[in-house]
Amino acid sequence: MSSENIREHAGVNTGVKKIEAIIKPFKLDEVKEALHEVGVSGITVTEAKGFGRQKGHTELYRGAEYVVDFLPKVKLEVVVPDALAERVVEAIADAAQTGRIGDGKIFVVPVETAVRIRTGERDDDAL
């Protein structure tokens, strides 16, 4: 999906996109490095739990069997100018992919307004 397609699909052209990615925790360092290489200067990382098609798994604990519905994940949030959005998506996808179920998802959403609290700068200038 090109950055032009991202813009058309969103139906809004504010010049700024938020890219959210849910990835396997052990891929965080690779993804962080890939983002740095494409020019991303800041990310927000949150520990998360969830499941998709892989559902979960069963574990034994003190002789009892438990179903673990939610698997550990990491959620990344990156806010970038439209022109950088597709490169960011590709960098995350390439670095996070293992080829196994549970590699994660990437979501691209328009940002209505971005404000740097310290200076009051807005949108592209706030990034």
C-alpha cells in the first residue's frame, strides 16, 4: 500500500498518520532498529496481551493444566508525516516477520491534530 493509497483509504488528509503495531516481544529490538534506519525519531512502546488466530495455549502449573488465552505482545505507536508512513509500515513488517502465526498486525490511522505540549507546535511541526 503506497502512502497515496493510505491517504485515499483514510479519507482524511491531515498530513500525519499514527501507525500502531502489535508484535512479538522478542522482535522489539529489530523493529526499533529498522524504524531508526527509516528516520523515525520516537516511538511509544506498551506491553500488551492478546490473541488472534493462534488463540492461546495450554500450560501446566503445579500439576494443573491451565489455558493461557492471552499471549504476551508489544504494542508500538509511531506518529509520522504521510510521506514517511509507508516506509514505516514496511520497516515494521519486514523486521517483525517470523513467518509464524502470531507475528502481529499493523494499523494505520489518520491523526486529526498533533500538538507538542512544550511549544504548542502543531501537526508536522509537533513531530
